Amino acid sequence: MLTASESKTKSPATAQSASDWKFPRLLTELPGPNAKRVLEADKKFMSPSYTRDYPLVAQRGRGAVVEDVDGNMFLDFAAGIAVCSTGHCHPKVVAAIQAQAAELIHMSGTDFYYENMPRFAEKLAATVPGPEPKKVFFTNSGTEAVEGAIKLARYATKRDKFIAFYGCFHGRSMGSLSLTASKSTQRKGFGALLSGVEHIPYPYAYRCAHGHTAETCGAEILEQLEGQIFKRLFDPEEVAGIIIEPIQGEGGYVPAPDFFLQELQRICRQHGIMFILDEVQSGMGRTGQWWACEKSGVEPDIITSAKGIASGMPLGAFIARESVMNWKPGSHGTTFGGNPVCIAAAQATFDLIESGYRENARQVGDYIIKKTANWTDKFKIVGDIRGRGLMIGIEIVRDQKTREKAADLRNQIVDRAFYHGLCILGAGENSLRLSPPLMIDREQVDAALAILEKCIHEAEAKA
């Protein structure tokens, strides 16, 4: 990796060869002069509600590398918040977008038919667990997929109550925000949200109040649901749906135990409640399987998808059992959802994930887990490493014995990584999230982990 001083004799010209798009390359101080101009314009014209962890001004990307407006190149272990599943600008995805854009961009799938919508819906539905045929509704985003799932659950059950989990993130539009319980700032200032929503704890093994393992944490939460919520707050016959992320995303990359999801499904089936799985971040091959819930052997009534479904094009979906998605024409609609260009990108993405990237996610994810297995011994501020496939969380603590959360140290690591040419993001109050593109290779993993180790060392030295 070139440092700023080493690059004085180098041209900041855009990288051209495939080998250029492999590892970090820093040519200027960060942010560079062009980036500073963009930051000034952004501050002047853009909504201050956007959250940015560091001053990356992306201009182009290839594979797992992003180049900024000054020619600096960064290894991307965020993938646009787990969106760029096939890497940046995969040639097959780009070709599919270009070909479709030259033929038809929009007609509106609510009012007219597109040939590629049912074709892709058939392929997508076939990946969802369970023997009953599935139907698909395409949206523009994850939050829209969750909004649709809320409406469908209410329509199918003729009930209006929902149960969600602390730490979960389901979106920021008003209905999905009512289910979200990640950060108070996401709710502050918006007044009353959707009524009839109750939250309960998520099974967080590393911080289990009862000392359970990752396989057994959560029994008391289920007892609370049946023994307290259903008896004192909501009669189960009034509950339309229980929604859960099989692996919490923004909550810290925390997997739910298999038995917990199985028992939650049992409770839903017993009371006619829709069992809704939010796989906006964990789905589409990120864990090494199409859906994270496959490991638990559960069968959702409704499942939501977005993020990695179309390699960066705006597309989401909610998929439901045929007997559930039986609402009448006009009950739900969308102007742009299922746009032909987005569907073309999704079809190319699907084929790439199916033909190799899903398995690569499993293998490389296992490789990362093995490479970091000794980090809790090596670093006093690394408390826990967890996850599946290329959805891995690293929890940063002040002290391993007390497990005190160290958000400031986590933030330092994220910031330092950027200045070493690595893009990562935080998750939860004090965890790092590793969510690189599914095409990442072991050499790039080695480079990223070397940078991350250095950043953890630096943060630990100042702790």
C-alpha cells in the first residue's frame, strides 16, 4: 500500500488494470483536495440527517475496491451497507443494466406487465424455505418491504398488533420505524408512531443476563412473551405478526439461536400469528445460504429482502406463502417497485450468487472466523467475534471481564481504518461489522485483517 509521502512521484490518475483494483492505495492526505470541495458543498446543500463516519467521497468502484475523487483507493468491507453483494460494478450486472435500459426503463408494474418480473419472482420465491408456493411483491427498498409486510400481515389476519425486538432495525419510514428499536435518535422528534407495537429483548448471547450460551440464550424471553406479554398486554389472538431479524444487523451482527427461532415459529403457528423474518441485510447469500433462517430450519410466513438483491440498484421485496398473499387488486401498489432495469440487475446478481458467490461467502467467512479466533486473547478490547458467512461482528469492550461497552474505541477503530485504506462500519453500540462483497478473496481478507489488527492495536494503546 502506498503512503501519501511515497506517492509524490506517482500520478493520481484513475486505476486502469485489474491488478490496480485489489488493495488499498493512498495518494493524498485524507480527505484530499477534491474530497474537501465535495464535503463543503454537501454541508451547504444536503440534509444534515445523513450520517457519515468518515470523509470518503466515492467516485468509482470495481470488485471490492472503491476509488475516491482524488484517486485514493480503499478496500471495501462495508459494501454499501451490505448492498453491493457482487462487488462494485460487476461486468455482468453492468451489462444487464445497460441492455435493459436501452430497451425499456419504466411502465409501472402496478398497472402493466413486465416479462422479467414474474420470471425473477419465480426464481426468488423458490429460494424461500417451506413447501407451500410463494408469491412476491417488489418494492424500492428494505423499509418499503417491511411496510408491505406490516400491511399484508394485518390484511391476512384481520389483526393489528405487532411484536418486535430491542436492537432490531427494520427501517425509518413511519410503519417500519415503529418496529425499529435500535437507536432513540431514529425515533426522536417524530411524535406518535404506529400503535399496537410491543418490543421484547433479543437473545444476545454475549450479554445474556442468565449466562446462557449462544445455543441456549433466549428461553426466558420466550417465557416473557407467553407468560407476560400475552397475558398482560396483547391477547395473542390480536397479534398480526412477530417480526425478527435472524441475525441483527444494525443491532450488532447478533445471531439468534436456532431453538429461539424454532420456538418463535411454534408460538406463531399456535396462535395464527404471522412469523415475519426481516432478511434485508442477512439474506441473498450473505451468510453462505440464501437466507440466514435456513440454518434454523424455520419456514417464515413472510420474509423481507432488499440490500444485496440487485447489487446496488434500488430494489426490495417481500415474499409470502401463497395462502397469505391473497389480497385483492388495489390493496397494495408501487410506482417504481420491480422496475425493469432493477430486475435485470437482480437477475444477474441472483445468477452470480447462485453460481459461486454464495459458497464463496461461506468459505471466506469461515476463513475470517478462523483468522480472528485468537483475537479475544490477542487484544484486551476485543470481547466477542460472531456471525456467519460474510456477516461478522466484532464487539469492542473496555474490559473483557466487565464487558463494559467501548463505543469510543470502536469509533476510533472505524476512523483509523479509513485512514489506512479500509472501509468498515460500526453496528450496535460498540461493535464493528465486516460485510464485504460476496466475491472477496482471501488475499484481500488478509490485507483487511492486517489493517484492522493495526487499528485495534492503536486504539488499545490509547485506551
